[in-house]
Amino acid sequence: MAKRATAYVCQSCGAVAAKWAGRCDSCGEWNTLVEERSGSGVGGSPTVASRKRGRVVPLVGLSGESEAPARVETRVGELDRVTGGGFVRGSALLVGGDPGIGKSTLLIQAAARVARLGHRAIYISGEEAIDQVRLRAARLGLSDAPVGLAAETSVEDILATLTDGPAPALVIIDSIQTLWSEMVESPPGTVTQVRASAQALVRYAKSSGATVILVGHVTKDGQIAGPRVVEHMVDAVLYFEGDGAHQYRILRSVKNRFGATDEIGVFEMTDKGLAEVANPSALFLGERSGRTPGSAVFAGLEGTRPLLIEIQALVAPSPLGTPRRAVIGWDSARLSMILAVLEARCGVRFAQNDVYLNVAGGLRVSETGADLAVAAALISSLSGVALPADCVYFGEVSLSGAVRAVSQAQSRLKEARKLGFTSAFVPEANAGDADGDQVTGLSELTDLVARIAASSTGADRPADAEG
Ligand code: TYD
Ligand code: MG
């Protein structure tokens, strides 16, 4: 039977449908199905004709001699930390992020570093002309670095260029959405093209021993193919995040076959490009004013690195029938849960109030260990009692109102001590790990409410605040 020549591919999730529909069955997005021809070629499936009897491959045991993968270090501490100690030779990485966040800047800096350390580095720009890239390099003071530069979008031409001459150590493709392969009949930017181009480059990385970094844009409306389809093919996925209002950027590993995930690197965007931030906690707490109600410092963990983060809450009387709940930098469902636990288990009422929660510095916190700090900030704002300025909080809150243990309490407390915090509220089960500090173990969320209420008799309580 003849194979279907065309298929409808969702540009958002990559699902394939046999006939067109207004809404993708798989991800639920509207107007994302686009007709694409499924050809053979670079990314196509093997045709019936090429199907032959396979060769027998030897099976081996799970134990055996294996060397640590060879790596190319950039000696940029924050970048090497995220990759797990440098780029692994023969691997492919995807660097995703919003347009304008600084992906091209980061990668031209990385390419220049690697080139200056004596390796061959190639930067292929599909988005910017040679002059634009040169202009940026000049601005960053990198013009003298021996990076091979080309502006090209054809996968076949790029592969021919890369295989010509000695094998490079690092190849940067900026961006995967601009590439197109002649072997596939879809326009550039479609899932089929992105997938085919990525597959060809991943194969090149494996066969040549070069590290290939693919840049991918993430768009909110999903109009051009997101790099999601590529995530499965590559060895590591890094996301470059940050917001327009702040100068710092966070490189986060969400997948890494050769190192830890959830590892972050912190950079600051300066007029000379991206600079490493050696002490991010100090940066995130930099603008904190100690004595305002509603601010709590969370001793968090990002990957293997402890990080202190300010959680800000504002609880204000609401003029609305249904009060507003707005969250930036944390999960809004999690906020609803903490509010419900405070209401049901601790008798603290938020029903007449708008609640706003913000993670200072534009950071995104996904750890459940932030529950206790969020609760402390909420109670503090509601009661108008400022929390002690030298105190950190961490602990997970369960629906029953119990405070549960979190991992690596010691390294969290160590980071807090390093930055001058002298006391901590932690889960009871973690309190035993502490040595020397004024560490208070909590087993129930009501204990926290009671302690904050007790401190409200102190001098710092504003006259108009209600208990
Ligand atoms: P860019 O690397 O082009 O972003 P992306 O490749 O992710 O789209 O960076 C764009 C922004 O970075 C741009 O708005 C200007 C800013 N920038 C600086 O602030 N300092 C610099 O030295 C450079 C090169 C860029
Ligand atoms: Mg760019």
C-alpha cells in the first residue's frame, strides 16, 4: 500500500494527524495544524525499499570499563557549572530562550573563549548578517578571537563546510528555526524542517566528535515550531531566562545526559556582554529593605547550589466580590493551596483580601520547600508585622498543615550564615541537622502563625494593623 504523501503536523507539539482539524487533539492548541509532506531525506522515515535484513549487534553487560566523557571547558565558571564541567565532545545541546534574552551574546562569548583556548570554534548565524555578528564581537572585545564565522541557512551547505578541514571542537548554530534542508519539502521554521535539520546536525556531532549547540526560540503563541520537538534528540537542554526589568540572566539545565539537571548559572548583562555573577544570593537580596511586612527570605536550592531568595507578599482589603490572587515567579495553584491551609488549619482569614505574591528579582521558584517562606510572608503582610530581618525560612507544607522536611537543610543554612542570617525557621525533622544557629524547628504551620503573632507585641507593630 502506498504511504500517505502528506500529513498534518501540529506546530506546537509536533503531533501528526491524518486530516486537518481546527484544534490539535494532542495538545489542545487552536490553528496549529499545518499540511506537511512527509518525504524521505535527512529527517524522513526509512522507505520500504531501504528495509533489509539487519546486522547482529553484540550485547554487553551493564558493568565494564568506561571513561569519563571528554569535555571542552570554557573556563567560564557559571557556564561550565550548568553543562556539568564543560561541553562534552560529540554531544548536541539546545539553548532555548525568548528573543532578545542574550542567547547570541552568550554563545559568541563561549565560542571566543573556546577558540582562545586553542580549539577550533565555528559560529554559524542564520539570523544575522556577518556584519552584525562582527559588530557585536567588536563591542564585546572579541574581534581577535579565532572563531570561524559564516552566515548560512542551508543544512547541506553547513554540513559540507563543517566537514571541510580539521574537525571543530565547538559548532554553534544560531538558530535552528532558520535552517532548511533541501531534502524536506516544508518551509523553514516548520516542525518537519526543524526536526530534519536538528537530526542531521545531531548525527554530525556524534560522528565528528564536535559539540554542536543549537539555539532555539521559544515563542508564546507557538506560531513557529518551538524547540520542543528537538528536546528529545539532544543530549542537554539549557534554558536562558530573565526578564526585561533586570540585568541578570539565568542559564538553567532542564535535561543533561552528562551532568545534574536543575543546575543554574547566573550572569549579568552589561555593556560588555554577559558577566558571571559569583555570589547570586547577594544579588537577589541586594535591594531588600529589612523592616517591611510581607517580606520573607527563602533559603532555596537550585540544582546543587543553595540560593537565598526574597519572597514578597501583599495582602490588601479587596473591593471585589471575588478577591484577586496574582502570582509572579511561583505556582498560582500552590499559592491557593497555602491560602487554603492557612484558612482551614490555622484560622487565618484571607477571604476579604486581595493577595499578591512576588519572587523578587524576576526569579522563578519551583521548589515546594518555599511553602513555609510564602506562608510567613502572607501572615506577615496580613498582620502588618515585619519578620526579623536576619531570619530565613524553608519547609514544605502539606494539606494537613504539617511542615515537612526538605533535602539539604545544612547547605541551605550554611549559605544563610555566609550572608549574615543568624536565625532560621525550618521543619522539625530538619532542625536536628543544624549546628549552633538559632534554628527553630516547626512541625505544624500553626506554630509559625503563633510565633509571628507573639512577635507582634513588639515595638515594630504599626498602630493601625489588625491581628
Ligand atoms: P541577543 O544575544 O541578540 O539575544 P538573542 O540572541 O537571545 O535574541 O541579545 C540581545 C540583547 O542584549 C539586546 O537587547 C542588547 C543586549 N546587549 C547588552 O545589553 N549588552 C551587550 O554587550 C550586548 C551584545 C547585547
Ligand atoms: Mg540571537
